[in-house]
Amino acid sequence: MDNDLGVPHRKYWLDDGSLVVKLGNDLFKVHRSVLVRQSPSFYPSLRRLTTNDEPPPSDGRGIEKSKTFDTETSNDAERVLIDNTPVFSVNPQMTITTRDFEALLTYLYRDIPLNASANDSFHDVYHLLRASSPQTCNFPEAYAWAVQLWSDMFAAHPLTTEFGTWKNLHDALAISSDLRLKTVEKALFYAIVVSPDIHLEVPSSAETPSDAQIPHSSDLIASSHTQLSRRDYQRCSQLMHIIINHFTPMLFQPQTAGHMQCTDVLADRWMPLVVQPALANDGVYKPLETLRSMANIDWANEGLCESCISEKRKEWKEDAIDIWDRMDEWIELIDRNE
Ligand SMILES: [Zn+2]
């Protein structure tokens, strides 16, 4: 089909569709009833195209103009039809992409059962979140479902989660922040701080970093596999700074145990077994991982008694949970100082 309005979508051009949705250069022929049933506001927000909006087609193939005037518009412009179907455009202020809208239609037409455990589900859920949110097309049921999948995908526990293996961190953080998904945002903040792929510059003082410390060449700061927006880069750098300030004294503090003899073992072995490996592995800003490594040392072999070992391991778990809880206020502090 040739027309000047755009390209019919290869999948969502449904023969019995009742309206054509134009998004950029893409045309989707879908059912009004399907849209209306699931969203209170999307269909009313669409704008019906008239001949005032678009240049007339050069040869008219595939496009007809209605013989009647559109009573929904305030002027006498003729409606634009394709296949005798009215054409509507998405409000350009809705910053959604074709892939976002495809994910929404996939959900609405139940074409693919999305599954949070599937390896490739990140992008499906990401685009559905973007399209269905209250800030965009506003499909409450689809959005609630996407938020649930997203929260499962980035569920985190301070004692067990392997944050270093998480992927797609920059996109995930950007949308979680936009949509104010605080629990996911916190987990992603931490994952970015400890990511082997993202290299943050730690601000040299506790102050908000000055412009001089942030590269100016671009709003995006590229590292080997990922890009963070400048704002997120600054927020993550500041969080890293706070973590280092909090955790470094804990790391260097002499540990005590229930018995004098066990305290002596800790004092003797702390530097070679804990501090030096932590310094070598950037452990000062990976507190959860460092605390886990501390617990995993074979302390019995070093001469610590069983009761002191279990006491110390319990303490280190509590330290990890405490740091995780404090991150909420640290992130709030960073956002307030922006
Ligand atoms: Zn002991």
C-alpha cells in the first residue's frame, strides 16, 4: 500500500481494524474497542488527521478523502482515511517509540506471553513500561503487570544478589527513575556502583561535583558497554562517594571477638585476609560483596573459635542489611541536593 502518511506495520495492520494509529512514520491498524476497553484516556488523546494536517497524497493510491465533513473537528477540513479507515495521530508530546507501541499492542492482543524469567524479556518489559505508563499511553492494567515483572526482574537482597552480573543498567535506571519505581531504582544504583562495565569518577569532596569534574564533551558518558545520562552519572558517583565514606572506616576498624585469643587472631589476620584483598578488588565501594567475602574466609583454619565465627558472621550480615537500608536516605539526600 502506498501513501504519504507512513508505512503500514508488518504485524499490526489488522484487516478488520477500525482505526489507523500514526506514530512517526509507522501506521498501525487496530481496534478502537481494544484500546478503549483498557485505557480511559488513550483513545480520547488521539488526534484525528484531516487534510489540513497532511499534504495531499501525490497519486491518491490507498488514501481516500471522506465525502462528509468531520464533526469532531472545529473546521471543515476533510478527514483522512486509509482503506476507508480513519487515521489518528499520537500526541507528539508522548515520547514513545515504535518499539514501545509494539510492546503495548503485543500485550493488548495477547500475542506473546511475557515472562520475567525469559532471558530476552528485558526489552519486552522495558518497552511495555514505557508505553503503558500514566505519563504516556496510560493503560493501567498493562502498566501494573509490567511494573510487577520489572520489580521481579530487579528484585534484590543485600545478602544474596549478584549485582555485578546485571545488564542494561543505564536504560533500566533511567526509566525506573522517571517512573519513580524507588525499590528498583535503589537496586540499580547499587548495581551501577559495583558494575565492572561502568567506571565512575568519585567526586574529590563531599560537595556536589563541579562541572569541571564531569566530562563536557557529551551528555552521555560512554564506557565499554553502557551509557549513563549525565544526571545519573552524577547521582551514581555521589552514591559511590557516600558508600566509600561510610564503609572505609568499617573496613579498617579493628574487629573484636568474644575471646581475647580470637580478637588477637582477627587483629593479626585482618590486614592480609580482609583489607588488602578489599583494596585490590575495589572493595571499599562494594560493601555488600566485601562483607560476603569476609564471612566466607575460613576463619576456623585461622584459629577463630566456632562461637566467635558465627557471631562475626551475624554481625557482618547485619552490617550489610544496615547499609542496604541506609541507601534509601542516601539516595534521597543526593536527589535533594540536585
Ligand atoms: Zn572465640
